[in-house]
Amino acid sequence: MDLAFTPEEQAFRNDVREWVRSHLPADISHKVHHAMRLSRDDMQRWSKILGQKGWLGWGWPKQFGGPGWNAVQKHLFEEECALAGAPRVVPFGPVMVAPVIMAFGNAEQQQRFLPGIASGEVWWSQGYSEPGSGSDLASLKCRAERRGNKYIVNGQKTWTTLGQYGEWIFCLVRTSTEGKPQTGISFLLIDMKSPGVSVRPIVLLDGEPEVNEVWFDNVEVPVENLVGEENKGWHYAKHLLAHERTNIADVNRAKRELERLKRIAKAEGVYDDQRFRDEIAKLEVDVVALEMLVLRVLSAETSGKQSLDIAGLLKIRGSEIQQRYTELMMLAGGPSSLPFIYEAMEAGWQGDQAFASGLHAFPAEHAHCAPLAANYFNMRKTTIYGGSNEVQRNIVSQVVLG
């Protein structure tokens, strides 16, 4: 196994780097590098730029309009985007539902839905978790009853990330109560503008409604929006979750944020503290180890060998690393990390005091950025969503260790 990149791969990296840095808007990159809030316009503007290039579906095969890159090329593209300060692509469309439509949807669904995803024009949301069905997703109760050529959907989804922007939502719904819980689940595509769909924000500690409740009250969904076969949705859901968990690992963002951690520590005068440096060093070792694990998987894929099914393991390690670097940033910032009340930030309460310390290398008028404490609290979710790490360890022990 050779983990070194070939000259052709290095040339590919250079081409991607040049294109990304010449097309990524400077204001968006500035926000990403300094953990400032990204608006819907920021996120979708970058998605549309990628879409015009044909790279929003960077993992797609050519037959569906993607670039047809191999696993290593996809990794290099993701790394260069992260290092340049590009926002993470909202994954629900291009990374999650699109592969399901490609693998299990019919030709009409592929022609209808994939172009809007590839261009970045249509914002998708995910409807999986429910108030009583998170890690035990098979217990979901959101019901879809078929009546003629329509399904009537009733129920609730929760923790719907950025659902306030959603135009379409892919949902797991219960279409049967017979047999095992997994056998009665179907995969529906639902227009969020349909009568009976309502979105209610869940405001987090940083004052942002990043997650939402989505309610369905006698929502009519055409039968042609069913992906694959009725009651086979659990199979499609597992296909999607493998993409989600690999995406959560996000080793490329970890590498970028590691450098930001070092900048903050130096600005705050704690970088020379030996104990703090030790914590940074241990984190850096774990980031490199995660990258080596990712490269092992990529090496196996490109060589045609059977790679281990370790999406869950990548998710475990990646999410823990994200929590550690946000915690170390907060510790480095000290008192400057604490304020996270949105109104106070908007009023400039944090302003000169925090920025004069060198904690952020941008002007005080940007005092509305998400402070370090808010990032720390927000990242507590990473070991829970996408399948809690406790459950993932059980899966890894069964699938990988036997």
C-alpha cells in the first residue's frame, strides 16, 4: 500500500487548488477561516459556483453529470476546498439523497431531481430522526398511507438541520406495521411547499435555529415520489447513512481548524505553555492518524481491493476530533470565548475587548461572528447525530472485528 500521491494526482491537486482559490469569493473564505456565521446566500452562492463548473456533484459518475473522479481525486478536491476556506457543501442533496436516487430511483426521478441538485438551485433537507426515534431509527412512526395515486403523510421529524431553508425533503416514513420494524419503512421525496408541511425552529445556545421540527399534517405526496419499492426504505437508508458518516469525519476541515487552533493559542499567549502544546500535539497526531485511515480506504478503492466497511469508525474518530479542537480553542481564548448571546454580539459587546487581544485577525465590526464557546457547545452534537458513537462502536465491533 503506497499512501504517497502520484505525479498525476499532484498535478490534479494543483489544478483544483488554482481553480478553487480563483473562484471562491473572498468574503465567504474570510467568514469560514474565522468561524463567522454563514448565511443561506453564502452557502448557496458557493454551491452554485461549483454547480456551474460541474463540481457540486464531485462524487458523481459521469453518466449522471459528475466529473467521474476516483476516490483519491475526490479526497484531494475536498482537501483543497477546506484549506482554501470554502464552506462545507450542504450534503443533503449532492452527498446524501442524490446517490440514493442514482442507485434506486427510476429514470424519471433521476431526470427530474438530479439536475436541480447538481446546479445547487434546489435546497434539500433530511427527514430521518423523530422525537422518539434517533439512534433507534427503525422505531420511527411518521406514517404514510397510500390512497390511490397518493400517499397521505402524517407525523413529525426533528433535528432537521437547516430545515428552515428546505425546498424538498427526503423522508423515511412508515408504510407498514407488519413484521420487523425495518421492513415497514419507505423512502419518500416530499415538496416542502406542499399544504400541511410546517417547519418550527429549535433555537440553540448561540441563538441560531440550525435545527428544526418538521410537521406533516395530511400532506399529499404523489406515488411517483416513492424511491424504489414500498417497505424497502430501510435498505436505501443504510446506503445513505454510509455517505453521511464518512462525510461527518471531515478530516480536511480538521486539518484547517488545527491550524486555526495554533493561531489562536499564539495570539492568546498560551502556545508556549508546555502542557497546552502537549494537547495540541496529541490532537495533531490523531488528525494525522485519521487521515492515514482515510487514505488506506482510498488506496483500497483505487486499487480495486475490498476496503473495510468502516464508515462508522471514521465517524467516531472524526466527531471526537471536532469536539477536541473546539474545546482547545475555547480554552485558549479564555474569557474572550464566553459570550454567545446573539443580541449582545450584535450590539458589539464583545467587539474591541475580544479583537484587541488578537484572538481574531479581522476588524471589530465583525463582532457578530460565532464565538468560541458557541462553537464548542454546537460540536457536542457530533458524537450523537448520524448515529450515536455508542451505537457505531457496536456496529464496528460486529462488522469489522467479527
